[in-house]
Amino acid sequence: MSWPPLWPRALSTEPLPAGDYRLSADDFYVEECLGFEPEGQGEHLWLWVEKRDLTTLALAKRVADICSVRPRDIGFSGMKDRQAVTRQWLSVHLPGREAPPDISERLQAASINLLAQGRHPRKLKRGVHRANRFELRLGGQATEDSALETRWQRVLERGVPNYFGPQRFGTQGRNLARATTLLQRGWRKRDDPQGLLLSAARSYLFNELLADRIRQACWDRPIPGDMLMLEGSASHFLAERIDEELLSRARHFDVHPSGVLWGTGGLATRDAAVEIEQALATRHTKLTAGLEKAGVRMARRALRMRVSGAALQREAGGLRLTFQLPRGGFATAVLRELMEHPTL
């Protein structure tokens, strides 16, 4: 498969001006919004940390080493960008003992700032945070374009296609290429212990499906047989009949059309929606068959993403965007509707 894929944008039919982002880690700030606080007692020590130029997996390993625990004793909710300044919670299983008294200094020496800590009865599980807040600095021709504010307003009014970002696929799509080879041979956990290659394959198929829905002008509105997801929830239901009430709920971001994350199990969609998903499987038989053989179960993901808590501020040499996205959303999905960049 060629790289990068020519996945369509949704909100602009005209060529976009070129722009820059993430020229340094300080230009890309992400803060995890957990939605709750540690209870203050329990076997797990929760740490609120800030990292820079560090992956979440590398962060977890460093914390494990400092606290003298196994990596599996570390919990975190989301994988955060490496080339960025990010804040997130981690949990450390420390039953009957305290953290090292110099933990703050040792974390600082490992380029990690400890901002807060507290005890909690349970390990921090993957995917429990509510949202992520972003603050991004942009530069280049795009920031000087007179139509930028118009595109930004359309993003806020309609949302954006919920594409998985390029980091999911690795440099030049290498994770996807490795996943394709592995799935054709037969996926084994020892070859992919974190499941990153399975995730790359499922994400690619989802993006292909979303691109199909954009081309058919139904990425942000229900069609017959859609599985609709409730805003801010993984709950979904079958759209058996498309009426004005349902279309209104979609326009007001109460519900979103969803797409399949491929795996074992039957497709939940019907009618026009299932035809699009079946066509995807026909085009990518090797990937879909490989994922089924690997035993990963089908899931759903919203095709559209709401952008909230937003602000645009112009400053010397560029502009600063602030916004919040639901869990699992990629800031690059917002940026690709505003400007042209080789990695978007």
C-alpha cells in the first residue's frame, strides 16, 4: 500500500496553505482530563506528572525503576505524544509501603516533574480518562491566511472526522507495513506484546472506512442501519429509521455515526451502513482476516469528533490554539482541516 494515504478532508474543498506545528516540544502541550481524583487511601500510589520528549511507555519504565516495582505494576490511562509536553496520571502498586522519600528528585533527574500524588484503592486502567486538553502553537503560511478563522469556525460548528493520527502508523507507515506482514504470517503476542501492530492495522481500516463516508457525504449524519454512539460515551444503538429528530440530535452532537474497529464477531450495522463496511472488508481481506485470526474482538468508534473549550489567539510569529477532545481523539485530525503539512 502506498504511503501516505490520500484520506480526504471534510470541511474544505480548496487546497490549504502550508503550516508548521510541533517544531519543538513546547509547541505541543497535552493535559489528560481524568474526571476524578484519587480517593486518598489504598494500595496504589497515583502520580500526576509532566514529561517532555518521552513516550508514555518509557515514562512508565522509569517510574517502575525508581519505585522498584515491575512494569506491570504501573498503570496509566492514555498513551501520550513523545515530542510534546504532556501531563498525565500514573499509578504504582505499593501495598504496605511508601514511595522512595526522594521520588520527586529522582523523577526530576529522569526529566519528569512530579506535580501531585495521592493514594487510591485501584490501579489506573487504560482508557478511563474523559478527555485531553491541547494547547498548540502554529506557524507558517497557514497562520497568515485570511480564511483560517472561517475554517476554524467550521471545525467548531461541525466537528472533525475522527481519524487516527499519523503517529499510530509509525514513520512512513512502518508500523502498518510490519502489521501487514505479521497478520499475513499469523499474529503472535510475543511479536507484538503491546498490541501496537494490531492497533495500527485496525486504525488503518477505520480511517479507510471514514474516508469512504466522507466521500459519500455521510461522515457526520446518520444513514439507514448506522450504529450511533452517544456523545461522551461508548454506548451505541441501531438507527433503524432516520427521522428529523435523529438528524437534529446528530447536528447538536448528541449522537455520532460510528465505524467498525475490525475483529471477530458479526457486523452490528444494517442496510446502507453495513454495505459500506462490507465493501471495506472486500478491499482489505488480508488485514481483516488476519485480525480475526488474531482473536481481537470488533468494537466501534465515532466517525465524528466534537471540538470543545476552544480558543484561537494570534501572537507574534503565529497563533495558539486551545481546545479539548474526547478520549482517543487526535489533535492532528483538527489540524489537517486547517492547514497542509507533510505529516497530517
